[in-house]
Amino acid sequence: MAQMMAVPFPSAGEPNPHQTDLGRLAELLKAHAPYDGVFELRLPGVFISRASGVNKAFHHAVQSPALCLIAQGAKRVVLGQDVFEYDASRMLVYSVDVPVAAQITEASLDRPYLGLRLDLDPSRIAELTSKVYPLGLPRREEGHAICVDQADNHVLNAVARLLGLASQPGEADLLAPLVIDEILIRLLRSPLGRRVALIGQEEGRLHGVSKAVAWVRTNFDKPLDVERLAALVHMSASSFHKHFKAVTSLSPLQYQKALRLQEARRLMLHTQLDAGLAGQRVGYQSASQFSREYGRYFGNTPTKDVAQLREQTALSGTGSSEA
């Protein structure tokens, strides 16, 4: 479980840069998210979330590499058996595509949850890593698909300036790529820097797991041959299984199951397929097995779960997405 980390405060009478940057970021997020929901800005890969209440249930999604920040409120992310808590004092980074369950744990009408997600481009990270680490990336254990650390004031400040450009289309086209580069450089120079740098590396265990994850995501409806998948990333089956679980907190088969169930849920919700056809579409041969595993994963039968999701969507007037 991720550990709560305290943010150092300045001496009495001194301005708090962290609170100043957070306040500015919160105002900008409110301006771009005037009501509850998820908003995709015209800036590349930038998404904003606003919520006026906590989530009673988890929202399930497959999250790609991204930086996630919170200006108000708090959130819980679950991956396998691992739980990550973060709020305005911390930032979270996803380094590999992973199926997660997320839940807003602190939000109210007076102080709504305000969050931001910036998708991370591995190729751009690779280019900037060579400048930040000209002598080569320091060696360290490659770690987990999700990492949480103290929010960096330089990152918060740069993100606020990026959002400021969103209302200036002419300047945004010219300057947003430069500010995004600054955010990536600030991230690479932060305590999370070496983890972030690994997203852009084309060698090492994280790259091997990322390559395997990409294959599973493309072929989730097909039988999974772990030995062939291990050979694809040039590992032995035992080593591949070990490293895959170390990064994603899931075995390859558990990862595939999560993808199948999330896709079946999406099909039932958005294309009106019934449970039997949705299960077949994602690779299940047995309707009873599909219904049983769906219930374990989402906490309800497929029919009841989708009916509740439709009711929630109708009440809120918005869809769900991770941000």
C-alpha cells in the first residue's frame, strides 16, 4: 500500500508555494470543468475530472502511462491486491497499461474533487531522458506500474501554466508542446524521475512487460499461451511470470481476465449486447463461467451491474473516465 507522505511547510509568516500553486491549479480546473464530469481539453492528452461527491462504488478502467494530479479532494486506486491513496499533497504516475479500480474518497459540493491527467508519450520521454541523464540512467529496481510520491511544486506550476494556455488557442498551438516538455523534464528530475524515464526505454524488464501487455490488450479474446508470450519478450516462462506480476500486480491470466470483463461490460453498456453474447465476444466459451467471474470482479451479476450503471449515468448526465 502506498504510504501517506507529508508535505513540508514553510516557517510561520512565509508564503507556502505548494498551497499557492494548488490554489491557482484548482481555479483553472474549475474554469475548465464547470460541472461534474470528465473533460478532454484541446491540449494534447490532457483530461480534467470534477466530482461533487465521493464514489460509493469503484470505477473500472484500463489506464495507460500518465501523470495524475489532484488540486482538491482525494482518490484511491486499486491494482490487484495493491492500494494507492493520493491527494493534493502527492502525485501519481502510471508507467504501464493496467486495469485499475478507482474511487474518489474526498469530495463535496463546497470543495469538489478536482483532478487532472496528462498522458505520457514514451517516445518523447525517451528523447528528453537523454538530455536529463546525459551520462545514462542510474540503475535501480524497475518497480511497479503505479508509483506515488510527494507533489513537486515545479510540476504543479508548469501544469497550471499549461492549463492557462487552454483558453488561448493561438498561443496553445505554439507553446503547449514546450510546456509539456517542461513538465516531463520536471518529472524526470523529481524523485519519480528514474521510474518515469523507464517508460521510454526500449530495453529492460519494464519494456518487456509493456510489450507483453500490448499483445494481451490486442488479443485479449484469444487463448493465452504464457510460454509463447514469454518468448515474444525474450524471457523464460518463469522469469516472465515473475516480472509481469511484479510490475502489474497481476498474473498474465489475471490481467487477461480483467481486460475481458471490462470489455464485456463496455459492450453491454454501450452496444446493448446481452450477457451471453458479450461473454462470447470477449472469449468466454461458458456463459456460467462468464457470469461467475463477472460477479466476482464487479460485485454483481452482469444484468444487474449494467442496469445500475445506466441508472447512474442517467442521473449524472455524464459518462465515466479515469482522470
